[in-house]
Amino acid sequence: MKKLKNGQIVRVLWYDAFMADSGWIDKKDLERKGTYPVQTIGFVIGRSKKYLVLAGDKSPSAYSRVFHIPLGMIEHIKKI
């Protein structure tokens, strides 16, 4: 991941987790077809060894709509 600075606005393409249908699932059906791509736009407010942290909104003293996106699920980041 390239150098991202806190406060930058970015668009992140990442793949979200999914849950299989409820009930019994045959072993041959465990690997689901397709993925769940997500685009999140927000302010970079932090990063850890596991997550990129974005906020959808910010004020001088607080954040809202905070997303912790797993680094391993990120496909692409674009600075806006």
C-alpha cells in the first residue's frame, strides 16, 4: 500500500466477507461462485498491521461511519 496520509480522501475497492445460506450445505457447495466487491470512499484516519481505517465523516473532534477494512481484502486504492 502506497504512502497514505491521514486526512486524505480515498476510494477503496475491497472484497467483503459473505455468509452461505442457512441450513445444511453440501461440501461440494462450500466454495461459492462470485465475490462481493465493495467500494468505500472516506478519509484515511489510521492504519494498523491488519486494517486500513476510513471515516465517512469527520468534525474537528470526532469521526462517524468508521470502517476497518482488512488489508488482505483490498484490491485497489485511489486517492481522490
